Amino acid sequence: MAVDTNRLRNRRDELDLTNAEVAQQADISPGYAENIMCGADKPSRRLIFRLARVLKMPADEIDPEINAGKRTSQGDPSEPPNQPKNEPTRPPRRQDHENETKGPRRVQAEAVA
């Protein structure tokens, strides 16, 4: 990905934000935001969308390779991924038989004897 760091810095300055403020709003560390702004680190696709939201600009202006107009089948990449619901699993219910008495096996054995 080719991130346009000049565009990032110019937009940050237009909005009168510091790197620390951008980092806080994008939920990243200030040092990482500094590295992205100077071009030392390349942000992930999801982070590019978060930065675009913070800087109020299209993501394809930050990285021209991203098609910002299309959402993936799983939603906006800047949103957290959808996790499947963790439903508790239960053992199958025991089938009650007409001749079987309920209770501990010890009690059942005494009843038969």
C-alpha cells in the first residue's frame, strides 16, 4: 500500500489536530501515529479507514489502492469484525423410558431386588 503521508499531514493540519489527538481518536498509540505520519510505518487497511474517519476524508485519498466506495460483504473494514455468537452447548437430554424409575442407580438396583 502506498500511503500518501503528505495528504495525511496536510489534512491533520487543516483540522488543527495534533498527532496525539489523531492517535486518540483512531485508538492507536501516539508513537505509531507519528510513525505513520512520517512514513516509517504502513498502516493496515482497517487503520486507513479509521484514519479516514478521524480526518474526515475518503480512504482512497490516503491510499489510492483502496476502493473506499465499496463495502465488503462483512461490512466496513474500519468496524470491528462480526464474531459468531457463542451459544452454550448442552448434552442431549436423556430419554425417559416408561419402565425406568428416576433416581440414583443405587436406588434403582434396590427397587429391582
